[in-house]
Amino acid sequence: MINFLSLRRARGRRYLLLMLVGLLGLVATACQKAKPVAKTGDNAAVSSYYTCPMHPQVHEDGPGKCPICSMDLVKATKHAAPAVAASQRTGGPAPAPEVMLTNQQIQLANIRVEALGTGTEQSRTVLTGALAADATQTSTVSSRVSGRVEHLFVRQTGEPIRRGAPLVSIYSEQLQALQQEYLLSLAQQRAVGENVNQYGRLVEAARQKLRLLGMSAGQLRTLAATGRPTPALTFYSPQAGLVQQVGVTEGQYVGEGTLLVSLTNLSSLWVEAQLYPEEVAGIRVGQSVQVQVAGFADSYTGKVIFLSPELQANSKVTLLRVQLANPDGRLQPGMQANVNLAGPRSTALALPQGAVLRDSQGSYVWQQLNANNFRRLKVTTGPETDQTVAITSGLDAGAKVVVSGAYLLESEYALYQGADPMGGMDMKKPAADKKASAMDPNMKM
């Protein structure tokens, strides 16, 4: 006998199962229709992250602290790289990085652009040196007798002295005895007459001894006229100049050869600079060079008077000496100076020094593409001066190059691209090391 109740229950369960399958199908169809479509255009090329202002290599998904310096992370926007052609993906050169700035950023950073032009450049070598006293204009007054310093007319260095000014007065018994001998010879010559050659030779011998001791012709005439020996011998300045050194004090006993006073004339100075052996080839004695003295806007023209034939033992450099005129006395020994050595002239593309940025991998410049876009290019440099750099390859004549504010573009590039272009290394942090500690040795700095 057929159980109609069980058959009805089985049919109810089958209908319920069919209804559930239908509902699942409707849900799946609705989900497929509601599935969001990937965005295209600018929104797809922009993503946000959090980074450290001091360490742009730190990338975090949310706000927090820098794992290196513990500074608060700031929100930044990273622009994805533009689509690359298939030819470039298969081995072609990678596109140069670009940075876009707003008009306000360009104005605040004082970014200035100039067109790269062709000019005549002259290579220059700048040598660092210092002013020194001219040894040919320096003299030393030494004692020629043994005795005691009676009076010191100069007591401090740097004091100006005229030619013939008294310096030191020395009392000497030796000098007294020689003066007496001279006066006795004169008396004998007068007694027998000047025609007797024997006494004339004695007078001349005694006079020569006093000259060798430092007595001047005027002092000898005074001694012969008065007939009285002078108790002290005064030494006079042989030249005009400045007192460079005072070697004695009043009351001091001195011997023959003791340094009394050292004098120097500052109307001519030396500039002593050091240079490397490879720089010697283009220098010759008698060559004119330009000298820039620290603290003076004007440059001076000097002449190379000496080039040392040997290298210094410790530094392996050689000495260059330039003679510099100082008629007005403005320059003083000890001042710092730069010697500019001019090299051969050449025609090349040139940029100011501030336009070229360098790192361990080469030299770079920023080229302006349009009003707000800039591109970073690697260039090859040539001869340099203290103001310009020659560009041998990497840029064409007429290209607009950033000559002021290039470092801001480097900072923007490092911040938004996650790279340190000045360090020549990738500053991106691997995803596995995102939570690494500040002292992790494997984390790229």
C-alpha cells in the first residue's frame, strides 16, 4: 500500500531544494553584475602611503612612528610609472624619471631655468695658499761685539721703522779698547805728519776694525773730531719696514752674533701654495697668475718666481711661490689666498656649477619639459672652472636646464618615488622588512 503522506513529504523537500538552488543562482548573477570595474586614468595611477620626512625610504600603509628616528609619519602620494612601450619592455632603455611641481612650489623654491648654450670655456685650477714675508726683503741686525744692551729703541713687533733709525745701543769694553787704539794712531800720525806711510797704515787698520764692528762713517768722523771714545755702540736700521722680531731686552749681556732685531719690508709679499705633481706641467717660472686674497674683493696679479723641484715627504705635494706687489701695505703675512691657474680654452656646452648634481654613479641635471614638468637626465661632464661645468654628452644645445633649485627637485623625486638619487641606491624598503626595527642591519638606509 502506497504511503501518500511520505510521498508528499518527499515532494516538499525536492521543491525546497530547487528553490534554494534558484536563489543562489540569482545572488551569483547579482554579484557578477555589481562587481566594480578597475579604474582607469589618473585615479589608477595614484596611491597614498605614509612616510618619514627624514627617511623617505620608509613606506607604511597607515599613520604611525618612523622605525628609524621615531618621527610622526606624514601622508604622501605616489604616482605610478607611465605605461612603457613593448619595445622598451624587451630590453630598451628605461624612461628618465620625471617630477611635476605646482606653480607655488616653483616660486617658493626659486627654480630658475636657462637654455644650454655653447660658449668658450677656460679650465682653471685653484690652489689654496697663504701670504708670507718676502725673504729677499727681510734683514737681520746682529750684535758684532760682546757687551751689555744699554738701550732698546724698539720693543714690539709690527712697529714701522724708517731707514737709518736707531735700534739698539750696546756697551762693550772691546769697542772701547779699539776706539782708544784708533785715537792713538791718529795722534801719532798728526805728530809725525801724514806723509809717513807707516802711521797712515796703522790709522786705516784701526778704522777698518771699527767699521767691521758696526760703526758708521759718521760715527768715525765724530770720534776723530772729538777725540773721546763713545761708551756704547748704536746699531741703526739698514732698511725701512716693520719690526718682525726683537731678540734682546735692556740690560741683557750679548755675545757676537746675537740676534738683536729682525726687519721686513712688506712692499712685496710671497704667496706660497701647494699643488700636485700632475698640475706642475702647465706652470712655468715667470708666468702671470691671478691671486684672490680672503677678505678683499679685488684680485691681484702675481708672478711665479719659484717651483720646487722636489715633493714634500709627508703630503707628496710640491711648493709654488708667487711674488705679489703690495705698494699700499693692505696685505699682510698670514692671510689666506687662492691662486688661479688658467688652462687652455675650449668650446663646449657649459652650465653653472649649481646646475650639476653628483653622486657615486655620475652627474645629473634637471631638464624642464614644460611649465611644471621636469626630467632628470644623466650627463657627462668635461673641464670645470670655479663657476661653470662643461657638458660633453647627455644634453643638446638649447635644452632648458634648471640652474637654481635643482636640489628641491631631487628631494621631491626622493619623496614621491621612494628613491635616493643622490645616494645612487634604491631606498625602497622590502615588504618583508616593513616592520623591521631601527637597528636591523638588513634594512637599506
